[in-house]
Amino acid sequence: MTHHVQLISRSTCGSCQRVARQIAPIVAEYGAELEIVELDLNDTPDLAAEFGDRVPVVLVDDEEIACWEIDDEDLIAALS
């Protein structure tokens, strides 16, 4: 089964960029798909309402596993 990893992000979020760089090699190593979803109040109001102040948020197969910070081991466990 190929896992789907989403990073809920904002373009002006420095932590989001750091988490993207952190998780990309792990996601690739486990053969998962990485999708970076940029929050925009106009284009994604539902996501902005749900995740707004908590970005970056990492979801694996639509299940939230982390917000603000991610532990590599938690991501690896979710992908294993």
C-alpha cells in the first residue's frame, strides 16, 4: 500500500518550509506520496478553518500525526 502524506502549510511559514525539508527524504525512502497543501483563505477556506493556526500539520492517509513539530520516528512508524 502506498501511503499519502500531506503537509498543510502556508507560503509565509518558515517552520512549514523546514518541516517540508525534514520529511521529504523520509517520505521518499518509504515510497510514499508527498503533497504540500498551501492554506489560502480564499481557495481553501475549509482547510484554513480546520488547521489555520496549527501549521505545519502532517497527515498520513488523512490521519493527523503532528502539528508544529514532527518527530522522524513518528513519521516512520506511520509509514511502516
